[in-house]
Amino acid sequence: MWIPREQLVEVAGTVIPGGLLYVGTSLKTPTGETDPCLIDPSKPVSTKGDFSERQTNYWPSYSEISSSARRAYLNWLADGRRDPKADIGYVFLFFYGLERRAIIDASKDEAARADWPVIADEIRRLLAIYGNTSNSFKGYASELLNWVALAEHPAKSYAQPVADYPRTFELPLAIRLALGQAAVDGAPVPAHLALAWVRLDPTVNLRTPAIRCADEFADLFKTQYALAYGVGMVVPANRTKLKFVYRGASAGLRAYGELKLNFGDTPDVSALTAPQKRLQGIVDAATKDLEAYSRFLGRNPDDRAALEGLLLLPAALWPESAQKILQGIKTRMGSGTESGMVMMSFQELLASLDAKAALTKDKTLALARALESLNIGIEPDVLGGAMLPKPEEKVVLFVVPPGEVTSRATPAYQAAVLTLQLSSAVASAEGEFGAGEIGYLRGQVQSWTHLTPNHRRRLLAHLRLLIASPASLPALKKRIEPLEVTAREAVAAFMATVAQSDGTVSAAEVRILEKVYKALGVDSKKVFGDVHAAASGAAPAAATSRKATGPVTTGLKLDPVRIAALQLDSEKVSALLASIFTEADESASARQPTVELPPAEIELAESEQAANSASILGLDESHTALARMLLSRPKWSRAELLDLAADLDLMLDGALERINEASFDIHDIPFTEGDDPVEVHAEVLEKIAA
């Protein structure tokens, strides 16, 4: 009698929960023998039995094992079928009952067919506990999962979600069916199915990062797959047809003859090698992008969300917790006193993102790049060469509109930065950096239409930083002094171009320019001449004795073409400014040592790569593919194998001979027997699956 999942049953004084068992005194196979899975209450049971000990043979039967083994088995069942220390023989003995219910009973009983979802759930639960204990059990359990999933399969399964399957020596039948249906329909393989394909196909090599960083790998793979194939890769329909022959783990099932599912003319695209090669290229690219993060997790397995590790990933792959923090920062930027901008200490920013320690220069630059990819700019502009902020120092975060390509190296922008820095330094040195000065400078930045919107937005953020911490005039002078007089005059003249870029130069602007010229060590009397020269598109004038006493408006309307020409001719100014304001490389003592991959990590990567090797019996790619396909059924007609060999560009007889020779060399048994049909040696399957 079949015991449903929700029903308790008592055997030999032991209460067994969870059902999914056959209990009774009679359950026959077609040969008249008692089915191995039947728990017969009339059989003697010892008072003691340890299910962690091996007490069964390779083909256990409840009626034939010892009384102590029966006690051990009943104890394991009563414990919930969950102890990972249990001998795999007891797991198989229970599994035999699932096989019979799902295949034999379901073929003639609707109630048994209705148990398929329950049986599938139980198989997955057992695989999670014992799948890594026994490759043989993993293989048989995966085959039964295939049966219950595909006995009634949808017509377009490639459009459906993919169930969970373990990775075994062959691609799960459900995946092969979905791919075959897509090939018949000429439909593109969607990203979720392509991901399942590469994760479960033994011919695809998955290295450590793809396994350790599974979620990040999935996102990267889907992104790169879409870039390569849009809505999906179209797989051609090949000659090899899909058919499923079930190999029973239980000796009781073998009496029922061949158990098979046919899928008409649906091709088995796993016989092809070209699609896997294309997918392997995407896998390798996605894996490479994860290598640094994977090594970080190898050393810090509990710090998956730490900023130091996240900076090794594209910001789009950061976990939801970090994304929420960044969204919170964007919200603060939108509601700040200055729209689209917020100021905080660098330490506050790092703490909010779960940084474990102060960041190195490389990590700080990586943080700036990550923020910028999310349309968040940061001042000081470390990507433009600014000094790295100390933890207690302020930083300004601001909105960077998407889509605009900006360059921080333009002479106009660098001159504008220098103008703000010198203006703040001069004003603060004279105690005049108040609301009026700040408002004037802000208005100036907004009027500089020769700069891009992103440049102006960054300059406003830079000004916000200067309000809190004005530039040091002595420090600026010290960095400017090494320049030759002609170079400083060139810089000053270019700043004059920036000052009057709105077409007029006011008296206030002239006064600031005079202070800036003085800070540069340039005669302030040059201001008026340089302004006029820039307005006319000519070279900066020589020193003049004229002094500006009021607004200068006549003759200063600018020709945009002349301004553009002047900016293009000012590359030398850009180089000069870069030499002044680009942060020098950190000293050798401050540099962080290169972190080498620890030997244990190298060994792990190499061992996992070796474990994922696609080769069978040391064969090359094509012969391995043929061997894998042979293993998917116990028996093949010669016509079927001729189609399969043609798909792989192999000569059938020569290929079989080569595979058999390799099998003899390693296992001392042939891989196949017979000519038509060709049968796969059962012992070979057991050895490869083990």
C-alpha cells in the first residue's frame, strides 16, 4: 500500500512521518518477486541499527537485508530522511519507492500521477543532502526528475521558467527538450534558458568565479548574452532526435522492460558543439569580470557586502542593500539645500556603504567610477587628479545627467577650476568670502556657456566644497611658482577668456581677475588688455597701464567661433594646469602591496577547473560529445547513431572504436557492445557517474 506524504505509519514500534512509502506484505514485480522498496511489517527488525554504517549490498531490498539493517533504515526514515551521515544504500532503498510510484503506478493511476509534484520536491530535497555524497545517486535522481517533469511536457517549454537541476555528466533532458523545441520553432533561446544551459552542460567549463559568485555571474552572463544575441541565439535543428530511456536504480524496475519517452522529431541540440563554444566565450568573459571579486570573497567569505569587495564589481551588480543606500543618497541630493547636491564627510560616505577600513587610492578611484556609472559625481574630483580626501574631510556628491560625454582635461574647464580655487583662496585670505562673493561666483559658473552642463554642475559642486574648505593661497602659490613667467601669463590670459565668456566683463569681475593675476605673480595691469585680446580672438596683449574702473561692455561681444578657435589653440595651457593640479603619485611607502593569490586559492581554482573538465576518458571534444550522448541511453539503433555522428562530423565506426579503446585503457571494459542495436556497457556508466 502506498502511504501519502501527510500520513504517519508505524512499523516495528517506530513511527515514520512524511509518507511516500510502500508498506505491506505484497508488492510484486512482473517476474513475481517482491519489489525491493516494500517495507514488509512481517519481517524481523532488531532493536539496534546504525544508519551511518554500510549494511546493504549494491542492490538492496528491504525483504533481504539483515534485521539490524532494517532497524537502521527505519530509524533513518523516522528521523525525517535528512541525516547527511546516512549510508547511501538507505537513501537508494527509499528512492526505489519513488521510482515505482512516479513511473509504474502513474502509467495507470491518476492519483499516482498527481503525486509527481510531491515526488519532485522530495527528490530535490534529497539531492540537496546527498547529491554531493554520491554521484551515482545524483545521476539516478536527476533522471527521475526529468521523467516527472517531461512525461507531460508543454509545447513551448523554452518560454517557461527552468526548474532546479543538479549538474551531472549530461545536460538535463528538460533543458534539451526546451532547446530542441526552440530549434524546431526557429525561436531565439531566451537568456534564462541560455543561463541554465551553461550552468548544467558538462561540456561548458565553469571556473571558480562563476560558481562562487553565482548571482553576479547570472546577471553578467545575461547582460553579455543580450549584447551578443539580442533577444537570444537561434540554434539550428540537427539530425539527432531527442528520446529519453529511463534507467531504473531499482532492480524491480528492470522487469518492466524499456521505459522511454519519445518527443517526435524534436532534435537533440546537445549533439552540436558550435553553440556551446559560442556560449563558452560569453561565460569566459563574464567570469573574467568576476575574478577579482571572487578572490576577495575567497579571502573574506563573510564580507560579501563589504565596500572593498563591491568596488571590484560593476556598480549595477551591487546587492540590493547597497543599491538602497545609493538611492537614499540620491534622495538626499534631490532634497538638499542646493538642488542635486549633498555634502558629507568622506567617512560618513564610506560607513554608509559598509567599508571595513580606509580605502586605498585604487579603491577610492574605483568608488568614484562606480558612483559615476550611477550618475553620481563626487568632489574632490579624484578621477581628475585631485588629492584623495581624508576620512574626516568633506566631499560633495551631485547629480550627473546621463548621456553627456565629458572630459576633465579641457583647458576651459581647468582654467575655470583654477579661477574658483584662486578666487576662494584670495577672498578667504582677505576675509571677504561671504554670501555676496559666493553668490557672484555661483552666478559666474552658471553663465559660462562655453562649458558643458556637466562641467558647470561639477564646478558648482567644487564651489560648494570650496565654501566649506577654501583653497589655500600659499599652497596654490607654492605650486604655481615653479612655472616660468610666460607660462603663468598664459594661464592668466586664458582665465581672462573664461571670465568674459558671457560677453561682458563687470567691474567686480575685473577686481577678482586682478587679485587672481596677483596670486599668479602676473602684473594685474595686464587684465584689461588680456580681456580685450580674448574678446577679439587675438593673442593676449602686452602689459597695459589702463585700469578698469567700471563695466567694460564696448567691443566685448564674443564670437563663438573665435572662442572655439582660442580654446583649441590652448592645449599647452591644459598641460600647464595639469602639471600644477594633478596629484603626484603616492610615495612607495604609501602604496599598497600587490595582493597575490594565495597558494590555497590557486589550488582551489585549479582543482575546481579540473573537476569541471569536459573530457570523458581523456577523449577530444568531438569524441567526448559522442560518448556523453551515448551515456544518455542504454541502447541505440545504428540509424540513430549515424545521425548523431553526422551532427558531430565523425565517422561512426571509427569513433566507436576510439571510445572503446579509451574505455579499455582506463576501466578495462568496452564502452559499447553490439552493432545494431549498440548497447552502452552498464558498468561504464556506473564508473563514470561515480
